[in-house]
Amino acid sequence: MNKTWKLVRTIVKMQFSLAGKSTSEQIGYAFLFIFAIPFSIFIFYAIDGIVGGLYNILEPAGNESFILGLLFISMFVVLILVSVGSILSSFYFAEDIESFLSLPYHPFQIMLGKSAVPFITLYVTNAAVLAPGLIVFGMHSGSGVLYYIYALILWTVTPVLPFVLTAIIVMYGMRFLNLSKNKDRMKIFAGLFTFIFIIGINIVLRMNNSSTDAGEDLACLIEEQNGLLNTITTFFPTAYLHSITLTDPVSARGFLFLVLSLIIIACAFVLYLTAGQKLYFKGVLGLSGGSKKKFDEEKITKKIKQSNVLFISWVREMRTIFRTPTFFTQIIVQSLVFPVLFIVVILFDSNGGDFSISSLGSMVEEIEPKRFILAMTGFTVFALGINPASISSISRDGKSWFNHLYMPIKAETVIMSKVWAAFCINLLTLLVIGAVAFIFANIPIGIGVIWFGMSLIINWITSVAGTTLDLYTPNLQWTDEREVFKGRLIGILALIIEVVVFGSIILFLWNVDWLEGLWMTSSILTAAFILLSFVCHLILKKVIRTHYYSIHQ
Amino acid sequence: MIDIQQVTKEFSGKTAVKNLSLTVEDGKIFGFLGPNGAGKSTTIKMITGILPIEQGKITINGFDITEHPLEAKKRIGYVPDRSDVFLRLKGIEYLNFIADVYDVPTDIRKKRIEYYAKSFGIYESLNDHILTYSHGMRQKIVISGVLLHEPEVWILDEPLTGLDPKSSYTLKEMMREHANKGNIVFFSTHVLEVVEQLCDEVAIINNGHIEFLGNMSEMKQQFQEDDNLEKVFLELTQNE
């Protein structure tokens, strides 16, 4: 047991250690923490609205235990969804997995070690949703100290069951999958799954107007369908036990159900260890083995042809992005999040809100062309500013950055190939937004063409600016590709700089009276952007001179 | 010719290489030896332009690596000690990329890719991603890439590590052949037998200083005739 504990501690220490992390990364974490405070206040009030709404309706009929039942069931589902990706990633896809296999440990011990980090991260979700839910319920029901003690115990053990069940199912599934062939593809599917999950959650939230209404709607639903809810709790026995424990904490029944809950969880944990011992290694061994494909000489010969160095470097960048699962999900999928959310906002704002199809259509007709083009430009800046392709241009190369240095390629060529890659990926975002704007918002062709032309310049500027920032402060010392994006301040910094610079131009033009009409506004905007792009190039050139050869030292 | 004059390199206050000078003439295989952390890789990285030089000067066939980096680099073929090159590319894509960088025409690159890839036994793996290659295969693809443009100066940082005996033999033969044509092979290694077997000249570096520079017979003369290279190496680097 002592050896297992040491392994768990070492793995957790390696994952959360700040050693080797740059100051900017550390500041990034500090900022994330600071941003989390207002966010958690917002969540608390949202949950208060839902739980409060439900409580007012259910309490008179003595049905308030359903709130807790619902809370624990939804928590169970959410924790399972969150666990899938992190278990797959930690158990099977982590680069360090092979170094543990050779150590004299039982499979269940290594599995426990690899479980530690994904399990700990579940507590973030647990703290964000369940903790305020339980506190709010306690406040509304006016419960005593015993409620809060039981709530704390149940809160602590809640992630165990969903995690353990997910891990057993994943290990069982991986036992039969030929992972060595599909490792990368699996990672991409996991990324896409998260993307669809985010969009799905957004659609569900969009369908309701306010959290209080949502609470009341849900309460009506439960009153109507009591039978159905009871059936659901039979599938989640612990949710039933937890709810009864907390609605009636002072009774013997409450205590008994608490003990019963803990016994079930302990049994599940033992089952988990047994499953790990029997299944874990079967899925993980042979993970790094290559697959033998049929050799096609003609295919090889066809690929051998001379190309321009800038073009072939751009091709290399694009291939790396598309073929590296983390880059694919963080860059390509991420760049689609904003435009797809945009579509969701337009299509699902069914109540005729500011962004519904009908109001957008009338807005196009009502608003003066100058302000319309300025607003669209601002929107484009925001959509492109949060794109991670450019701000990871240099960092993506990691420790192999030095390969650019001994080859006879000009520094400018290498950097421009990266700028072009970011530009082309951002183009995807622009095309989706453009298509939506044309199809749903009936934007006149003339305005559309001007907007697209201007967006191309903005795209170029953001690509150059992001690459410059990444060259100025890159993260090349990563061991896992996720570190290129995780906890770095550069994304927020790029967005702030771009919003401030473009925002000032847009705000200035918005307020000057002498500027009127579509053509004049767009001409001045274009001129300003071309000047801005020139300035960005000058800065990039300077940063290449000062940083290109020294960043890897 | 590789000409290194009074080169110094510091890393955050610690001197990695101090006032290092040496010249490698055409037609020679030059062995660069030293214990771990002695300054071998730092020197090689300065010769290839990966690390900027703080003091001193390095020229490759007359081109200063700082003043005319592109011209100097075109003359070099470098095999790094880590073969983590563009792992997401397929073998053939990597070789094609390298050939484009060094302006190798299509018809010539076709012949050379086939020749080198077959010599190292990786031809049938060219359509696979480098990520799926073993350490030895990665080493072989990098070496094949380096040889594609037939550079005048080969700089190899521990090139034999991870190679199977057949590929190791092939590479050593190629090194000899290359030097015999009047070119330079500059390589670092820990395998002393290879140095005895291959090198025309040797330098031993320790704590950033050259401890010995000369040919093999001079080295043996300077020390006791009956000593083997291992003993000489240990004696020279014992103050580590």
C-alpha cells in the first residue's frame, strides 16, 4: 500500500508541478483563479434560482427530496461525461504510460496512480455544481449542522461511483479495441465529443429564458411525471440514498442510508481495483506498436516532387495540425466553436431575442450601413481573436524547434509559413460565419463582399500578431501537447491587444460625424487595417531578429 | 574546411565552451570526444548555427556561420543527437521536405531517396508516420535526409546510437567514402572503438576546453605506447 501511495504521489506531483513552467504560465494560472471567483458567484446565483424555484413548488407537497435526487442524478451523469475523456487520456493516451509499465507494480497499482489526476480534476466540477447545490438546498430547507456534515461526506464521495463505473466500462471496452492502429483517431473522437457536448449544453440552456423559469418548468415536469422519476432513481440507488439521508438527516433512517451509501461506494471501489488488476494491462500493452501497412512503391514515387520552400513548409504546418489530435481539437475544432455557437444563438433564440433570425433581418434593414459594417468588423475581430492557431505557431514545434535553425531556410520563410497556416485555419471560421450571415440574416451582397474583404485583412493581422506574440514568449519545453494551450496567458493577451487596437479604430469611426456611407467607411477602415498590418509586419520582423535564434536556449 | 577560432559560449553565467579553437582539413574524419556535459553538443550546435556564438568565429568552407548563415548551412549535413524531427510527417514527406529545402531536383532526389532508404532498410516504411518509427529508424531517416543533398561537410552528433550492426557498418563505410572524396566528416561519439577504427584526427574536450588535438598516432605517442584509447580518454578527463 505504501508503494502504491508513493506512485500516486509521484504522478500527481509530476502533473501539477510548476517546475519548469514559465512565469507567464504561472501568472496564467493565477488569472484563471481570479476569473473563477466571479464565475463561481454567477453559478451560485444560477443554482439558487433553479433550486429555489423547485423548492417553492415541491416543498408544500413534501416532495423536496426530488431536488436532491435530481441534483445527484445530474451530477452522476455530468461526472461520467467529464470522466470519459480524462480517463482515456490518462489511462491510455498519456506519453508517459510506457515508463510505468516496466516498473514492478501490479496493474491495479498503476491504474490507481493514473486515476489520481483525472479523479482530482472531477472535484472542480463537483465543487462548481454540487457544492453550491447542496448549500442552497440547506439554506432553503433551514437545515442544521448535521445536514452540512452529511452533505460534506456525500459531496466528498459523490465522484467515486461515476468515476469507477466509467473507468471499468472504458477498461472493458479498450480490452477489445485495437488501439495501436486507432490511437490518434480515438483522441480526435474524444475531442469532438467534448465539442458536441459544449454545443449540446448551450442548446439546452438556450431553450430556457431564465434560471428561475427553468426551475419552475422542471418542477411542473416532476409533478406530472412522478412515476418516471421514481423509475430513474431505481437506476441510481445511491442518488436515492443520498437524497433521503439529506432530507431527513436527524432520523435513524438518515444515518442508516448514509452508512449504506458508503458501503455501496466501498464495494464499487473494490470492484474497480479487481477490474483494474484483470483488465488494465490488457488494453494498455502493445499500445505503442506500429501497424504494418501494405507497401505501395508507386505511391511513394508519386509523392517525390519539387516544391517551393514556403509552400512545403506551410504544408508541413497544416499536416502537423491536422495529424496531431491535441492540435486538431484545440485549433480546428476550437476555431469552429465560436461560429457554431453563433449559429446556435441565431437558430435557437426562438423567443425573438436580439439575435434571432427575424430581428437580425430587420436590424440589417434598419441600421445605417456605416454602423452595420463597423459592427460586423468588431464581431469578426472577436471571432478571429480567440483563435488559437496563431498563438501556438512557434510553441507547437516544442523541443524540435532547433530543426529550423540548422537548415538553410530564412527565418522569415519559416515564420511566414506559420502565419499562412494560421490564416488558412481562420479562413474556416470566416467561411462558416459568412455562410450563416448570407443564408440566415439576408445580408446584402455588397456589404457581404466588403465585409469578407476586410475580414481577410483582419485575419492576416491577427495571424501576424498572434505569431509575433508566440515568438516573443513561446513555450517550447512541453512534454505533452496540451501544455501548448493550457494555463498560458498568451491567448487572453492576444485577444485584449486585438480588441483594444481594433476597438479604438471602430469606436473612433463610430463616433465621428463627418464619416458617412458604406463606401467611405469601408475605404477608411481598409486603409487603417492596411497600415496596421504594415506595423505588425515591422514588429514581427524585429522580434524575428531578436528572438528567432535564442528562444530554445 | 571547418575553422573554429577562439569560440566561447556561456549559459546563464556558466561557461560551456571557452576559447575553443580547432581546424578540420578537407578529406578527414574528425572524432570529437568528451565526457557528458563537456561541451561537445554545444560546440556542434554552434558550428551548425543552432546556437549563436558569443565570442569568436566559425567558418565552413570559407563561409562564416554568423555572417553568411544560409551559405554555410547549405554546405552542412547535420544529424542531431535527438532524432525527434517533425514526427507527424511520413518518412517520404520528410525526405521530400528536406530535398526542397536543399534544392535537390526531382529526378536526382528520386534516385537518392531510393538509394539511401534501401541502404538503411527503411524504404518500405517511407509511407508511415515517423512517429511510428523506432529510435533506430528515426535515426536512419534523419541520416538519409542529410545525405540527400550530398553536403560537403557532415556533422554527426553521436550518429551510431541506436543503429543496428548492418546500418552502423553501412554508415561507417559511407563516412570513409565521403572523406576519401575530399570532404569532411565531423562526429561526436562515446564509442572509443569507432574512433580508433575510423578517425584521422581526434579532439578530446573536457569542461569546455580542448584537452588533446591531433591524429591517432600522435595521441598514442604522447601517452604510453601500450595504453589503449580508453585509458588515454580516462586519463585526460579524470579532472572532471
